[in-house]
Amino acid sequence: MSSSPAAPDDAVRACIEESRTAFLDDLVDWLRIPSVSADPAHGDDLRRSAAWLAGKLTAEGFPVAEIWETPGAPAVFAEWPSGEPDAPTVLVYGHHDVQPAALTDGWHSEPFVPEERDGRLYARGAADDKGQVFLHTLGVRAHLAATGRTAPAVNLKLLIEGEEESGSPHFPDLARAKADRLACDAAIVSDTGMWSAQTPTVCTGMRGLADCQIDLYGPDQDIHSGSFGGAVPNPATEAARLAARLHDEDQRVTLPGFYDGVVELTDSERRLFAELPFDEGAWLRTAHSHATLGETGYTTLERIWARPTAEVNGIGGGYQGPGGKTVIPSRAQLKLSFRLVAGQDTEKVQQSVREWVAQNLPDGIRHEITFWGAARPCLTPLGHPALQSVVRSMERAFGQRIRFTREGGSGPAADLQDVLGVPVLFLGISIPSDGWHAPNEKVELDLLMKGAEATAYLWGDLAENWSTQTALSEESALSEQSREG
């Protein structure tokens, strides 16, 4: 355990305030680089972005700052050893690539010419994710200044990838290839957000993903529905039947074994979710929908955060032009996606899909299924010692109780959990109005400073409490959580 003193709150805040202008000037410089991973024309910009970050981390004091090449865009790795013999090792994950953006999309200012207005910084990547990556540089600076240390209280590592906005196609292989360099006791993901500025929260998990396309083939060509209809199988009809059979009357997924292993919500988690100031009407307006519908027995938040789902993403086949064309189409197509929760295995779900489709198609309909890869779910139990350190650090920064959420979407966080065998924690300060992927993306500058303050406290808290916490390990806590559920 580290013997260094905890960072005094006043000293941390004073350092952050003194460094604020220089920090924001640097962030603006980084945001000017249009590191769009989806567009091959921005390949050089992605390399400039990675080089800029590696250089800045070196200037901040990281003794190791490297650019790691991939078959796509480069990642940045940095490391700063603590010097303490028993200090925990923490890996911070984020990404330096951004979504495409152009003034004609509806921006009020040029997306790669950052502009500060009313305490907010507008630019593509301001919140997702350059701002939330860069706050760690200010946090470690304040941590050192407030404690008098010359190195962090933990062995600090950063891995900032360059393809997250393109689905992280090379990230799993990179993590496996560099597993020895990435070895840590916990991973912190700073590519997430909070419930609101008034209700700061910590995310405890993300859902996994499996998605596929099912191609159905019937006659060798489109044929006349009068001459042959009612006497041969119709692939468009069968696509519709598959879609209709995907859920039962309680909106539960009908795939055999789909719910096997699901880690159920505990009573305490359901209570904590219920405490959040959730306005279902406002949520529906955000969703541009007119009613809620989902698995019986669960609230809306429980459905999108902690329950597995199946959705029809697209369905089609046959004639789609104006007027009628009375044919039996030769082919049809169905696109499905499955959001998975802790305890589910993506490969087993994929196999279940294959078996379910084969069992539900009549003779005369051939099919092919294409899966586009998978993202595993991840979940950190509420009692995990590292999570408690994150919560305490956030509470010190925000001066109020921290509540809990989960993330309904998916990301590469579970790859870190799987490859490194460590708990994945989330520390983010973005709020829903920041407009990730949308025109006029922004970050609230005061929240950005609060995030830096929280990380300044976090490294000392982890060093002081990691070895002495009596909370269950991740594995045993998951087991207990499953039993309680």
C-alpha cells in the first residue's frame, strides 16, 4: 500500500484552477485535428492526432508514451510507474478518433474549429472522447501537485485507441498482442457519461452485442403469384414469420437458452435505479416514440440497462417500387441485433440463432446467416473495492451522493475485461445534452474540471484502499449477485 498522503481537496482544486487556461488551450489544439476514423481520407489526421497526444503525455511527465500501429488507425499507449512496491496498476481506456462532422450537418460553428460559448466548448470530440481522455492529464497534474509526489500513487497506464467510432475492428487483437504491456489490476473507461449535471452518476456495466443478417432464398427467380401462390414457400412470408416469432406475448425472446446464465438485477440495484429522476414522457420524446413496450415485469430503465433484448433492424424482400407487382419473390432478408447482459455468452447466442432459424423454416427455403462479430457484456458489482474508490472520488469532486446507472449500448470495454481478466470501471462526466455523434457536440467546462478533480483523488484512494478493502473480489461478488438476484 502506498504511504503517500491523500491529496488535500483545496490543493487539488487550486491546481486545477491555475492550470485551467493552459489545459483548455491544449485541448482546443487537439480538437482542431479532424481524426475521423470512418473516412480513409483522414488517415493522416489520425496519425497527427496520435502523435499530438503521445507528445503531450511525454510533456506532462509520462516516461513512456508510444504509438502502437494497427492494420487501421494507430493507438497511443503511455505508462507512468508509481515507484511504490505494492501499488496497484490501473489502465485508463479512451479513444482519439471522432465521428464525421461538417458545417452543413447543422452545426452552428465549424466542428473542427472549437468555440467556447456560455461555459461550454463546442467541437467534434469535445465530449466523445478527446475531452474525457485529456482530463486525465489535468487530474494527474493536480494529484502530483497536491501530494508532493513525483509519480502517481498507482502504476498508471493509458490506452487510447483510434478506431472506436468505426467499431474497434482491430482492438481485440491489439489487446491480446499487447496483454503483457497492458497488465493491470483494474481498467477505467473514460468514454461514458452521467445522468445529468445535477445527478452525477457512475456507470457499472455495458451490454454486449451480437448482430446478424439472415438471407432467405425460395424460387430461383421471382414467379407469378397467381400461377404459383399458395403452392410454394414464400421467402418474404418466412422472413415476416421469423420476425414475429422472435418474442412471446410477454416480450421475452424465444430463442432456446437465450436467458441461460443471465445475471439478474439485485433488489438493491432495482432500488437504486428507481431513485433516479426518470421522466418517462421526456424519455419517450427523446426516443421519438409514442409508447413504451418491453419485457413484462421490468421498468424502462431496467429493460435498457440490465435485460437482454432482440430487435429487428431491417426486413425486406420482393418488389418495393410504386404500384403493384404480383410476384412471389425469390429472396428476402432479415437483420437482427441482440443486446446481451452479464452471464450471457455471445457464441452460444449465435449458435442458438442458427438453430432457431433452421427449426423455423419450411422445406424449400434455403438460408444463410452472417454474423458481424460480437461485443461481450461487462458488469462490475456495486461492492467491488475499485468501484468504491471511483464513487468516493466522484463524491469528493461533486460534493454529493453518487448514484448508479448502466449503459444500454456496447463497446470495447468487455475486451479489456476478457483479455486482461480485470474489473472494468467507468468514470465519465459527459451529460446527455452534449450531443455525441450529433451536430453541435459540446462539453460542459465545469464538469470537465470536476472530472479532472475526481481522477486526482482516485489514484490516491486506490493506492490507500485497494489492499485493505474487505469487499468481495469481482468473481465472488458476481456469484453472490447472481444468487441474490
